[in-house]
Amino acid sequence: MLTDEEKFRRDVLSKIPLRNEPPLPPDWLHIEILERFRVLRFASLEEGMNVLETGCGAHAITTVPLAYLVGETSRVVAVDKARWLTSAAGLKHRIIPMKVDARELPFPFKAFNLAVLVHGIRSLKNEETIVKVISEILRVSERIFIAETLPIANNERQKAHLELYNLRQEIFEALFGEKDDLHYFPLEKLEDFVERAGGRIVESGTFEPNLPHYLAYIPREYVAQIKDEKKRTELLERWDRAYEKWRNGAEHPPVGWLVAESEADTVRITGASPPEATQQNHQADHQN
């Protein structure tokens, strides 16, 4: 009997065309989608859910496995500020794309059972925006699932990914005067963002994807366009060293994940005053 992952590979990944984008391998998009499939297994997805995905991105890397896992009777509302592409995976009827700013979602009440933000925290530019987006998501969804790569390397291949990835922020600041993707945050910092946004952590954990990882790559030609000669020379030298390690084999570092709900909702549901509700939740956490 096939496993769920084997069925996903057969029914979904096999329909997505390979890509010709050297030095990335032709199946790089398949591998990144498969990593999202593995991390989403921690999100407690159920048939019939209404799910909000924030920051789906141009390739809908998380949207595809998310739409597959929630089942035929569910719908995924995928929001992003930019236009994005749907794949040929046969799941388009389960997905409602929206081009909106996640800091101001167009829903007046809790319209979703679950919201997911997978590998999207690092694209939110700064901590203020991160907290604002999480707060807005908690306003419209009963729960939120967040997953992000951690700044941890347990072997040389994971270290190779981190070394090249960590150059992105400096390169884009030197080129455009603003950050691209932020450096990865530890799990404790992700939990802090949620709590600052008015959320309560329900559960959290880490896991190893056990897959290659290619999204650290940025073309050397980008670095060569930096006008500041001293900075350009420095970053080109660091890029060359990091790329040499990366092209010999980079692996996905561990991923941290968490599930949270709004503290305000917890208080309202229990029907108790805030101190009583906090005590009840604390006791329930220890009993579970």
C-alpha cells in the first residue's frame, strides 16, 4: 500500500513540469514542494476546513500540498501582495487566490478554521511587520500554523545552505537599500512574535526535512552589480566561497513549527475573567 507521501508524489508532483534553470537541478521545485508537504503534516489539517494561506509566493510552493492535504470539500484562500502562478497539479478548484496586503485582510470576522504561514516570516522585512501580520491573521482565523527554517546546522551540508542564504540580506541591502529575506529566527523568537501579537502557543516542535535545499541561491551577476566597490569585492569573495560549498550539496536545516490561537478568543471561550482563564489554560496544558 502506498504511503500518503507516495500518493502525493504520484498524483500531484508527477503533473508539475520539470524546470530548466541552471545551476538548480530540474526537480528543484518538486523538492521544495515536498518539503512543504512534510512540514504541513504538523498542522492538523482536516477535511472541510476553510484555510487561509499568507504569502503564497509566485510558485505556490506551499499552496499545492496544502490544497491537496485539506481535501476535496475544503477551500484554501491564498493571499499575496504580488501576482502568482497556479501549477498544473489539478488542484486549482480548491484554491481562491487573492492579491491583498496581509497586514489588512479583507475579512470582518473569523472566516477561517486555520491560517498557515510557512517559510514566510523571513519575507516580512522587519519585526514590526511580522507582529502586525500575525495579529491580523489571528483576528480572522481560529488558529495559526507557522513554520520556518531555523538557524541551525547539524552537518556540513546544512551549514553550506546557511552560509549562502545569509548573504542574501546583505546583497539586497547593498543593491537596493532594503532587505530581501531576513536571516532565520530561532523557534523561541517565532514564539515571541506570536505572543507579542496576542497569541497563545498551543504546541510547537522541530523536525528534519531530510531533503536538499536550493532556495539560498542568488546569481553571482546580482552581486557584481553592487556599486560600492569595497562592498562588491567583499561580497563577491564571500559568495564564491559559499557557493563552492553549496554546489557540492546543500541540505535543508531543521524547521521549527508552532500552532497558536488568540489569547482574546481563549478568554472569551472559557467565559471566565482573564486571570481565571489564564489559570484554567495553564492547568489544562499540564493535564494534556
